Amino acid sequence: MKGDRVEIVVDAGDTTRTYEMTAGRAGRRVETAVRRGVVEVSEVTRNGTPVRTARFMANRVLALVEHPAPRIDESERGE
């Protein structure tokens, strides 16, 4: 959903670096996967086609924080 984002903190030797992947358009979402020592964060469309992907070595990732977009129920809209 638009507004979903994932924050990745990576060990870069003597410092840390923070990267952020955000679902930029309506209908897109951010997915994470850990495969064979690699953390992969992808922005994908509704049908699952990756738009952009970031890959990090799993042993360098210090934190992976998912921030879901706030969901609004139909009952809370007040219409």
C-alpha cells in the first residue's frame, strides 16, 4: 500500500548507514526476503512485478524495521 516503508540499518565498517525503501504509488507494496545470506527489499506492483530492489549482505544488516502505512477503516472515515 502506498506509504509502506522499510528502514534498513547496515554496518559500513566504522559507521552505520540507513537506507529506506518506500512504496511510492497506490497499489504498490514493499516486501522483504532473506535468501542465501542476502537481505532483499523490493517495491512490487499489485501483480508482484518488482519495480526496484535493494540487496544487502545479511551479516552486515543491523536492523530491518517495517513501517506499515496507517490503515483507515470505512467506519472511521465519517462519510
